[in-house]
Amino acid sequence: MASERLSVVVTRRLPESVETRMKELFDVRLRDSDEPMSREEIAEAMKQADILVPTITDTIDASLLAQAGDRLKLIANYGAGVDHIDVQTARQRGIHVSNTPGVVTDDTADMVMALILAVTRRIPEGLAVMQSGDWDGWAPTAFLGKRVGAKRLGILGMGRIGQAVARRAAAFGMQVHYHNRKRLRPEVEEEYDATYWESLDQMVSRMDILSINCPHTPSTFHLMNARRLKLMKPSAVIVNTSRGEVIDENALTRMLRAGEIGGAGLDVFEKRHNINPRLRELSNVVLLPHMGSATIEGRIEMGEKVIINIKTFADGHRPPDLVIPAML
């Protein structure tokens, strides 16, 4: 494969420098608009291309993979999460899947802290008053929020991003707690002064702030369901920058409206951009349009990883970020 220029189809617009480099290296078909490809367009691309470069907005399921041509050998995902790709079926059809792990760890952790501060310090409410011109001046009881220092932060999912959140939270003087599929090594716990909870229920019931940092898998779907959400303190705040499907969004909305949870900061949603409209009405909720990884540096690094995965594959070697179904 090293002697031929591979046919590559990219489903969304990428940073200009990434697209330029792709054009230098591959026979690439880029997207003219930033609208998502239709299912029919993706199916057609999979019939013609050696490599497909999708994003999280593209659902590559078994029925779509069944339409792939014999040429398609690699799906080089632009992003770390691959729950939108049926990796098992792809591998069964001889199609490798790669991703871009680790690139947006710090960017996402920064956004976790931004959401924590935005909700607890009521920043959007203050911004709205200033932009409307309705501010009459400082008052002792206006816009009273809560300190984050000394608060208990529970991290659900202590992988790369979870640990980056722990590092930042410690700098703010927060108490770090976590629940994870596997307990961290003692030296790692010591580094973050982190307390491990084997029982998620027990951790959730005692936290002031809960940060969701686990992937979406069958076992984490609605992990924060109505029963578990009810365990949270009425004053607690929940933040999600991971995957919307981890939280039962309807149950969360009901409890926020009823005052049974103190607030929420959400960058991801259960049905992607189809957000529960009642969430938009709440002053104690901060909603963002999936901005956790949205830095130019991060997006360029993601593109560079995609290129490395494709180039390594083209040279006849295993892509460095190959996704193995057993790892999911």
C-alpha cells in the first residue's frame, strides 16, 4: 500500500492546516460545507474510499457497514470517542478503526472547571443582567453563589480526563473523590489526594459536585438514572462533559425543576443537539454546544493524529491508535 495514494473521504470540515496536509499526502475528498453528510452520502463514500474520516456526528452502524465496498480498510475517526461506530462489526468485515485519544484531555478538563464555576458562581445570570442593561449596581445579597474551595468533588470515571480534572480541582482547594471501574494505584491516589469509593451510590449521596467523565458504553447508559440522581444532595451540582447518554436527561430535568438538585452544567446531551426544551428555561443550568474540545490547538492535534494513523496504515503498519473491540 505504500506505493499508492490512498483514497480518503472526510465527512466534515477540518482546520485548514489539517486539510492542506491531507491534500499533500492523500487523494482526499474534502467537505465543501460544514453540514454533516447524509447517511446516503456516507454509504456512497464507503463504497469508493480506502479510508473514511468520520466525526461524532456520523453514525457508522452495522447496516451502513454492510454497504461498504471492498476498498474500505480503515475508519480513521476524528475524535477519541467511538461509540458512534460499530467497531465490532467493522473488524469482522476487515475494516480497522482508529481514533485520537489523549489530545483534548486538558481542554475538556478546563471546561469541567469552567462549568463548575459558571454554575456555582451564577456567571450566566450575571452576564444576562449586564447584557440586558438591567444592572442597578452592587448589592450585598445579589447573585450569591457558593465557594468551590473545600467542596467535595466526585469524579465518575478517573481516566485521563478525570485525572486532569482532579489536578485542577486540587488547585482550587476541593476535596477529590472518585468512582472508577478499577481503583487507581496508591501512588496515583496520593498524587491527587483522592478518595476512592467502591460504591457509586454512596459517593453520589455525599458529593457537593459530581463530574461525569466516563465513556458511553452499554454498561454506562443511564448510569445516572432517576434512582441515583435522587441520592444527590438537593444543593449538589452535576457537570457532564463526557457523553449525554450517561445521564437520564428527562429525570435530571424534572429534578432540577423541582429543586431536588442544585444545578447542572452540561456540554453534552442524551439526544445530541435535540435538547429537552425545559432545560433551557432553568436559571440554575448552564448549557453549552459540545465545546469541551473546542480549541484550535486541540482540533489541529486531532487532525495530526488522524494523519499519522492513516500514514502508518498506508505504510503497511498498525495504526498507533487502533481501537480494539475488547478495549471498549
